[in-house]
Amino acid sequence: MQFVKMVITGPFSAGKTEFIRSISEIGAVTTDETISRNAPEYGIKPQTTVAMDFGRITVDDDLVLYLFGTPGQRRFDFMWEILAEGMLGFVVVVDSARPETFREAKSILETFRAYAPTPYVVAANKQDNPEAWAPDDLRIALRIDDHIKLLPCVATDKESVKNVLLELLYAILDEMDA
Amino acid sequence: MALKGNLADFSTTQILHLINLAKKTGTLRLYEPVVTKEMIADGAGHKHPRVIPGKERATVVFEQGRLVLAAMGDHDGHLASVLHKAGKLNAEQARVIRERGSKYSDKALALMLINANYVTKADIVRSIRQHTLDIVYDVMTWRHEPFVFEENVTPPPGRITVPIDLKNVIIEGTRRAREIKPLEEELPNLDLALKFPESPGDKFRGVRLSVEEWRVVGFINPKNSIRQIAKACNMTDTEIRRVVYGLLQAGLVELVRPPGMQLPKVQAADGTRRTLPQGPQVKRSVVERLIARIKEA
């Protein structure tokens, strides 16, 4: 049996957990904790990922793809390196409607690029939000090179998530051909 | 689609860079920041009070990626006031023209002033250009204002617009930047190198650089790190950051990893620094099977 791993990363509340839930064949295993009233994130969203999200896509008896979602909060960033080890590629999920998270998204992207020179794509999530920045504007805002795929995404929509993962796999194939 | 945000997260320089690169047409409005009791989280999960737009402070208009007009909330922006500020009309002339010319558009008023030999066309263009630049350079020092950029919202007919290339505005605004922290955040790694973008001749056309900036440009080569350029030009880290940041935002140079540069090591949970091993060496057929499986999911 062969296992391959992809990492889904991005800033706090970017939509990583929804992304994995939309495509995973098992009810995604999450380590979401209810945010306590005293925590700084209280009031932003009811739960947050503290260690990782975990999804699975079985290809056949010999091959399984695991999706690992990183916790978005910086105080859990010690988990990032552990999750990044051995990854085939990674997806950076960005909340297109929250420019206050763009700087963090860029920082996370650079950190994961430093972990391993694996292919990656950027998912411009929440494109169904009327306040979302267009992918072309996000590319400039995040200084994403033209050769990196930056894809419109709605993480709650399975087809949209499939498209992002397929584009990442195509990028991996391109890298093999290079 | 409007671009909304706050200058604390996305600076005026970055907005101008985006508008310049995407050749956007539209109106940027900046507002007084009003801090509310509601808390929101940034990308790292740190909580901050939500800042909402208050009274409009400034409006800046762009056409095809060029700056064409700017107005400050508390200035009337009337052509007579602009010409008075530029020393082309005295206070009494400006007052009379404002009173009697209120029913005319700026364009009609400009024609009347030129025909009456009060000013020349060049005076008007130069005065409006300077007025626009003064406002934009002021806006470039703001740090916490909410903003909205509305695409395809253009100035009312009758206003005089003077197209100004944004590259020079970005470089000059960066020269005037007082705060260093944003530069360090935007350009943390001086071991990276610089290269020219495609068609550099077109990009540099009409750009006015200082002697220091030209010296840096003279050393641009993917083999030279920014740190090496700083040493060759006898510049401090802050000085080189300021120059390179301006050139980057103006789209005149791009960052590249110099040949042989190791990927930065990452700090492990136990405090040691190491580079992670490469990802698994999977066969092409494995990736193709994954693609087929996800397609049918």
C-alpha cells in the first residue's frame, strides 16, 4: 500500500477545514476545539483547528491520498513542519475577502516553500463573497509568480475543490516533465 | 468588483502598485478610521478591534493605470483654489472666480481664464498635476485608513484630468516613507537577488531615478544578492531596502533566488534548524491515478 500526502495550509479562518471536508471520502477527522471565551479568537468563529485536519481519498487497494490541514493560528505553527514532511505538494488557501490576512498568507506560503521545494497552488477562496478580491488582483497583492497557479475557489463546493486539487496534480506532473 | 481593505493591511504603495500593474480604471476612496468594539482576527488568529470607514478623507482617480485626479476631503478642489495655491492667482482673484464661476465646470472655467490671459494652459496642467501629487504623497503616509477602490468609476465630466505615470509616484512616495517597519516586512530577505522584468526598456521609459537608485540599478543581475549590491553601493540595510522596495513596487525589478542559494533552513520544534527531506519520489503513474480518482470523485 502506498500513501501520498498533500498539505492544505493558509491563514486563520481561510477555509482549510471546509476544503478538506468537501472532498474527503471519510468525514474529515478534525481536531477543532471550541474557542474559549477568553481566547483571542473568540467571536470570530465557533471552533478552530488546533493540531490538524485530516481527510482521505482512496484510489484503489494500493494507493491512498491523505489531505492534512494545518492549524491557522501562529501559536500552533510548530505543527506545520511535522505536517509538511514528505508532502507531494501543498495548497495555500486564502480568504479573498479579508485583506487583513494576505500578509499572513504570503508568510505561510514562503515558510512552506522553505520547508520543501514541492509544487504548490494558491486557492483564492470565498469567491462567492461579494467582497472577494478577484484572483488577478490577489496575484498582484500576494506577489505570486505568473507560473504559479492561482485558482478561484469556493471551499464548500466540491467541484471547486476538485479543480484546485487537479491543478496541483497537473503542476506536479509538469514538474516531473521539466 | 470593489477592492475593500485597510491601509494597515494593504498600504497605499501596494494599492498603487496593483492599479499600475493591472492598468485599472476607477476611484480610490479613503476614509477616517472609526474603531469599533467588535473584535476580528487577522490571518494569524490575533484579535484586533474592527475599524470601519468614517468620513471620506480623500479620493484618488485612475485611468488605465495612471493617476489622473485627486481630492482631499477638507479641500474644495476648485480650479481657482488650485491655481491660487500654485501662485497663479492671488487670493482676491481666486475668491471672485470661485463666486462668479461656480456655475461653470473646471474645463469651461479654464478656457475662460486662458482666454482672459490670467493663466496659460501649461500653468493649469502644472498646477493640477502638483495639486494631485501633493495629495497622493500625503495619502502615502497614512497607515490605518479604510479604503475602497471602485472599478470604472471615473471623474465627473467637466473636471480637468492630468495623467501621471504611477511608477514615479511610487518611487517618490517610497523615498518619503518615514516608517521602516513596512519595508522590512515587505523585503525581509536581503540574500535574494534582483532581475529586470520582461521588456525593461518599456518599463524604465519616463522613469526619473535618483543617482543612488541608478547606482543600484547598475548592479542588478540575478547573480548579485541585494546585500552584495548594498555593499557595492555603500548603503545601509535600510537604505537599500528603501530603494529596492520602490523599484519593486514600481514594477521595475523582480526578486529572484540567486544561483546556488540554499533554501532557508526552518526552525524545528526542538529549536534546531534543518531543511526537510524532499517529498516522496512518486512515479508519474501514481499521479495519473490520483488525477483519475479525483476526477470521478
